[in-house]
Amino acid sequence: MNVLVPLPVVLPLAGAALTLMLSRRPRVQRTVSLTVLSITLAVSVALLAACVARGPLVVAVGDWPAPVGIVLVADKLATLMLVVSAAVTLCVLVYSIGQGMADGNEETPLSIYHPTYLVLTAGVTNAFLSGDLFNLYVGFEILLVASYVLLTLGSTETRIRAGTTYVVVSLLSSLIFLTALGLVYAAAGTLNMAHLADRLDAVPDNVRLLLEGMLLLAFGIKAAVFPLSAWLPDSYPTAPAPVTAVFAGLLTKVGVYAIIRTETLLFPGGRVADAMMVLALLTLVVGILGAVAQSDIKRLLSFTLISHIGYMLFGVALTTASGLSGAIFYVVHHITIQTTLFLGAGLVERRGGSTSLDRLGGLARVSPLLAVLFFLPAMNLAGIPPLSGFLGKVGLLQAGVDVGGPLPYLLVAGGVLTSLLTLYAIARVWNLAFWREPHPEMPHAGDGGEPVRVDGAGNRTAQVREPGAPSGVMLPRLMVAPTLALVVLSAGFTVAAGPLFALSGQAATDLLARTPYVEAVLPEGVP
Amino acid sequence: MSPNLVYAVVVGVLFAAGVSLLLERSLTRVVMGVIMLGNGANLLILMAGTAGGPPIVGTTPEAEMSDPLPQAMILTAIVITFGMTAFLLAMAYRSWHLVGHDEVQDDVEDRRIMARAERDEGPDAADRGGPEEADEGPDPDSEPLPTGAPPARRVGR
């Protein structure tokens, strides 16, 4: 079974090389990407099953034993994230293929898209599986480089501007991470996480606090925690819909994953828990207040993305098994739901010609299917019972009440307020874009062959396609199907919330105990 | 390398210069800042290891070997920083090509929302579309795509 562990990293990388060579044959390229990501999903599911049955799986890369070589560790948290991210990336790939076909550039697509997308996947899986801090850094860099390219696809003026903000901020966070790595190595003499878990206990308290602070700073930028989140709404919405969707779903969650990992494995005890709670509260409230002010669906969703990172941070800051379990459940739920909403925004843009609330209206009458595809995840995001968003929030709030004390109660209140404001922001989108009379500038239902006008005020994506290419106002089936699949998946989380909560609970218990991870990586004891 | 004052000062200067360059609006200066910060971080990692002879079994007694791990990490980090620098330079060039300079502008949507907040008027306002768009100044999407850039703004080529 261990032989499967490196596959989620190796397969997309090999696929990226293959698709790069096949860049002149788009059809084969598409087949390769789809196959690779399908196999990755299957492997991830197998890993999760194996991990639940037999505990963490460990592979020493190059057969160098643990503290010396680099290890890949598939524990419950990592494999759970792998499964969700593989499912999401596969759906988004199908969506982008559908969009490419509908835009008429089937024969001349951007040859760089598929390889870059696969490299991004490899970076994400590498970050999840890494059992070594430096390898985690490399995973981050892989996914970031790929994301730089995807964000500036076509290199139009708006995208270069947005890309500059994104690249410079990400570079800064990477450099902080790198500096923190140097300091960790100087203090502990190792970067293997299981080894560090033991060695860091001997490091003086103030040095540990410094290391923890620097790592959290680096991950906080990537996860878009409040004072470090301003880059996100300026950069994400300009990218093409599928790219924004996968960024929103996965990239910030990799940061959250790294925070969970370092806070539980390397720096247990929660000495910065109070500070994290304050930050979580600010992220929740400031983020959602930003969303309320927006008039563009994609930007509004970017702000809800920032805001809901606060829920996960809250769960981590509680440092109890139930809090951590709630955070893990919320991460899983949020990856799916945020991706679905951005894909939905892409469909809105295609159908309505814009994502600006000033230029939309009456979409529910014009396209009932689109309305359902947007309504369900939107209500899920706001936390309407009985959907998974509600269950995740209840889990977190319950964990907060269990801990008690002024700060957790304040956070519980902030969480409820954020949920209500999310509902308000989303309801505003619904009222303006889906109800009202159809906007006069919107493409009409009858003219099926008419290309969608892409010069609306809210439409900042400047789609990469030749003018006048055949493009129906009707929604392409290959774009609807993956969105529907993700809606069904999130509904599945609702139905299977019991087992999923049990699984996240087990993962949280393992994380807090630390021993399963450390013993799996260093079976012969800590050297 | 055991900590010594010269290294510490050099790292400090590199970091300080890098951060101050990073705060500039011109992308070329940001690139310089990233290079300095990257080199500072690499030097810091080098300081984290122990100094000594080449870490090859047979040539150096084990106790006198230098720590090879930080060096391996620095090599990786150098390659990554190199790639990033190349990408940033390409972006700076592209930006110069498109708008004639490489300075990072304020976000257009931000300005739009600020302007709207000043007029205290939302998209929910009854007469949407009309005056609202008239005084908005440059519309984010009427900004020219590369092919449609007005010749006056083009400096390159």
C-alpha cells in the first residue's frame, strides 16, 4: 500500500511533462490530464481507506531513512484533504475543458494550461503529503509558481496588474517561510516534522515563540488571515472562472492545512491560541463586511472566502479535539462549496454576460438550472440547516461553547453574526442577479447562436478567445455537469455528515496525540 | 557556520535593503528587493549549519565535516528564487510593454467602490445604470486589451 503514497505527487508531475510534449495535440492533452487526475482521485481514496484501516502510511523518498531523508506521510488529515482536493481539481478540469470547447478554441487552446494545471495539483498534493518542513516549502513553491502562470494567462493589462500584487505578496510569504526554515534548522538541527516535534521541546521558550510566529506569519499570508488578506480580492477575480475556482477552493486551504499541522505537531499547547482567536474574529467580521460592500459577484465571493477562513482558524485556536475536528470538517466543506460558487459565478458570467450586480437580473427566470446551481451552494455557504455549512458551523460553535471563557464566547457570537451577514450578502446577490427584471444588456434567451458580450463593467476576465467565435448563450453541458457534480458532492457531505465528522474527529484526535504520526515516521524511536 | 558578527550584519543589511525595495511601486525595484531578501535568507540558512571540511566520507574525519544539509537547501532555494526573479522580470517587461511603465497601480474595482461609497449610492439604487456610470471615471473593463492599446501609451517597440 505504501507504494501508492508518492503517486498523487508523481502522477500529475509526469502528466505535466507529457502534456507539455503533447502541446500540439489538444485532444490527446485533454485525455492525458483527465486520466491523470482521475487516477489521482482513485489513489487518494485508496490511501484514505488504507489510512483509516491501518494508521499513517510513510514513504522515505530515495530510501533514506526518516530524519536524514525526506518522508512523505499520509495520515488521516492529509489523505482526507487529498481526496477532496483531487475531486475538486478533476471537476474544475472538466469545467475548463467545457469552457475551452464552448469558446471555440478547441483546436487552438492555450497549450500551457494543462501542464500548469497539473503542476499546480502536484504542488498541492506535495504540500499535503510532506513530512518535512523544507519539502512543504518546495510544495508551496510548486503550487505558487503554477498559480502565477495561471493567474496571468494571456497577460492582459488587468491580469498583469492583479498578478503583480499576488506574485509579490506570495514571494514575500515564501521568503518569510524560508527565513523561518533557516532559524528552525539553527535551533533544532532538523526539518523532519516528526523529529522536530521531539526536538523543539528542548528549544528555549522565547525562541520557540519566535519560530512559531514566523511560520504562522508565512502561512497566514497564504491562508489570507485578516491583516494579511488584502491581496486576495484584488487578484483572484481577474483570472478565468475555473482558475479562480480552484485557487479559491484549494490554495488558501493549503495555508490552513499548514497552520493545523504546525500548531498540532510542532507547537502544541496553544500558547498563541488567544492571539489566533482575536485574528479569527477579525477575519470573520472584517471579511464579511467587505463582502457586503461589493457589487461584483466574484469579488463578493472572494471576501466571503477570506471571512470563512476565520471559522477554521477559530477551530484550530480552540486546541481541543472537537474544535480541531470542526475545523477539519469545515475545511473539507469549504473547499467544495467555494469552488462550486466560483464555478457558478463563471456560469452566471457566461449566461448574463457579466458578474457585476449592476448588470444582471432575472437570471432565475432566464435559466432555472443556473439558479438551482447557485442557490444550493450559496445557502450552504451561509449555513442554512440542514446543509453541511450549517453542520460545520454548529460543530465549531459547540466546540467553542464547550471550551467556555470570554474569548470563545465572543468568537461564537462573531461566528453567528458572520453567518447572518453571509446570508445577507448572498441574498443580495440572489435578489439583484436572479430576481428583478432581466437586465436589458443581458443576452436574450432566444438567440442561441449569439456570442456572449464580454464588455460589461463587472466582467474583468477578458476571455481568451477570438472575437466572433461560435459561443452559445446556452450553458455548455461540460460546464454544467462538473458544477452539478460538486453541488451533489457537497450535498453528499450533508447526508454523510455523521461518518465525515467521525473521520475528522479521529484525525483531530490523532493530531493532538501526536504519537501516531511520530511513531509512523520514526518507528525506531527518536534518534 | 558558527554565528559570527560579520555574517549577522550582512544578513541584516540584505534584509533591510530588500524590505525597503519591496515597498516600492516599481516592479524592477521589487525584483531587486526579492533578490536581496533571497540572498539574505540563503546566508541565514548557511549560518544555521556547522562549518568544516567537505562532507565526503574518506576525505574528512566525521567530526570535522561541514553540515551538508543547509547547503543542499540553499541550492534548492537559489533555483527557486532564480525562477521567481525571471518570472517577475518577464512581468515587469510585459507591464512596461502594455502601459509604458512597470508601476503597480491601485486596483480599479477598489477605486470604483470607494467612489460609490463617497456618493453613498449602491447598485440597489432605483435608477441603476444611468448617472452612476457616467461619473465613474475610467471603467475597469473599458481598459484596453493589449491589442487595442492606444498608440500614445505605448512606449515599447
